[in-house]
Amino acid sequence: MDHRARFAVDCLHKQYPEPDRLPEDACLVFVRDRGVCVRKGSTKDSTPTIFQTAFPDLPGELKRDELKRDELNRDARYLGHRGAVACYAVEVPGDLPLPEGLAYSGVRELAGLVPDGELAVAALAVQIVDYDRTTRFCGRCGAATEPVRTERAKICPSCHRIAYPRLSPAIIVLVRKGGSILMVRGGGAAPGRYSLVAGFVEPGETIEDAVRREVREEAGIAIKNIRYRASEPWPFPDSLMLGFVADYDGGDAAPDGVEIESAVWVDRDHLPDLPPQLSLTRALIDDWMAGSAASAASVASAASGDPAAGGDASGDRGSSPQSSSQSPQSSSQDPGAQAGSTKDGEER
Ligand SMILES: [Zn+2]
């Protein structure tokens, strides 16, 4: 399945050990809360960017006397190299006024404003700063941790516990039954807003176990033929979305009444509004739509006696879940969003 993951970082490569000191030509991504600073283009037609120069041209309030070089060295978190230039995330205090030309933006709001590659780096920067913020002290003994220079990790100098960035794998699955797909609506979702079954993988589960369990728990049905389709980082704050397609294998669609208040089969002519942006949810649905269109064409051509047209159109039956409807808006892909629940109380 062809899916471009918006938050997959492909313009940075990591070089370890990372530099001892912030290089003179380093570029910085300033992070505040869960967003980044964007520099507007210097001319009307130039593209805004999240990348700022470290030295010596920090503008206005962000220049050296505010974020001193030593503090930058201490606080900058290596993201990777962009070509030959080392790239870092730096947390900016919330009360620091932004100079002219810089504006603060949440990551999702950057879509379409900055180049696609920068959108992914912005999400990574926010994620790494959050990781840094939440691992300043050892979770086992409470001592202050130190960054490791040879990999993305923090180590406790006292008990040697290592803390890596947390990733929370989550599954999303398009379940097919005849010409329809399963869509669910969370108790907290807006009216008419449907999504695919999604949820977090739990300890002790294979990913396929998680797919089966989530569909059973949320919709009360059994599935078979679970097939992996695509993945994407979903850094709000730290999910990795794994997309699957599966086939119905029994039971009546019955919402759990707690997390899910409605579970329905929807055919291609009755899909809810599709999400505006390219998400894994949307990609799974589009893939199914394309497959069901191909199947219809195949049936039509078979009926008309044209052998060339049939091909293996039904072929996608096994692997291509394409489209359908749901109403996954921007957040409907968040695995906990159906019920408005969150993991660790954070934005999902
Ligand atoms: Zn420790």
C-alpha cells in the first residue's frame, strides 16, 4: 500500500557520537510546549521555515544574551544531521517574548505551511524535548540523568539505568465484510464522526493479538486474515501507528457501550466525511475504495466476457483494504480518541 507518512523523518540522518559542542553552523529548532517557532519568509514569496541559525545570528530576544552559548550547549538536543549541518532542538521558555519574524505554531498547524520534511522534524523536535523533559531524573533512583552521546538515550550515573525515548505502538484496522467496512464512534466523538477501530498494544500481546482484541472489545466481532499494510509515526505524543486490514469472521456488531457507542457496517456509498489530510486512516480507506472499485470493474468485465479486464481484481481482497468511510478527522486516528481517553493524560 502506498502511504506517505507525514511524520516520518527522512531529511535527517544521525551520526554518532554526536558532536561534543554545538557546532558553529548548527541549525536549531526552538520548541515551546508542544509547538515550534517558525521564521516567516524574509520576502513575500519565501517559504517559512522551522530551522534557525544557532550562531551568531539569533534574532532579537533569542540572541546569545538570552540563550547563552553554554546554556545552548547544555540544553540543545541532537536531532540528526541535515546534509552536513547538525540539527538540534532547544526548548524556549514560555515567557520569552518572540522577536519579530518568529511565530509560534503547534505542529499540526504547520501542515502546508512549511515543507513536508520540516513538518516531520518539528514533530520530532517536540517529541525529543518532551522526552528530555521527562527523563531528567532517573525513574529508578531519582539521580539526575546525563545524555548519552553515542545513541539517543539518557543514563543514570548512579544506578546506570538507561532511558530511551518512549514509543507507544498502536494499531488501526479496517475490517471488511462483503462490500462494507466496520466503523465505530466513540462516546465523546462529535455527532456523525466515525473512525476505524484503533487502540494501543498492551504488554504481553503480539500486534495481531492487539488487532483481534480491539475489534472484539470495541465492536464485539471476530476477525480473520489480519494483514499488515503500513505504518506511520504519530508523535502526539509518542505513538507508532500500525495499519492493518482484516476480514469479518463472525458476531454481530455491538459497541461496548463504554468506549464505543456505535459500531456500524458502511458501504462505499455511505461513508462519513473523510479526513482532510492524508492519514493512515484515510490511506487504509482509500486503499479499500480502490480495491473495491477494481473488484467491481473485474466483475463487470467478467460479465461482459472480457478476460483481460478481470485480472486479479479480486486479488486485492487479501491485501488491500481500501477505502471507506469513516469520519476520521484529524484526531480520529488517535488511538485513544474514540472515547476521549488518553494515555498518561497526554494528547493523543
Ligand atoms: Zn538511577
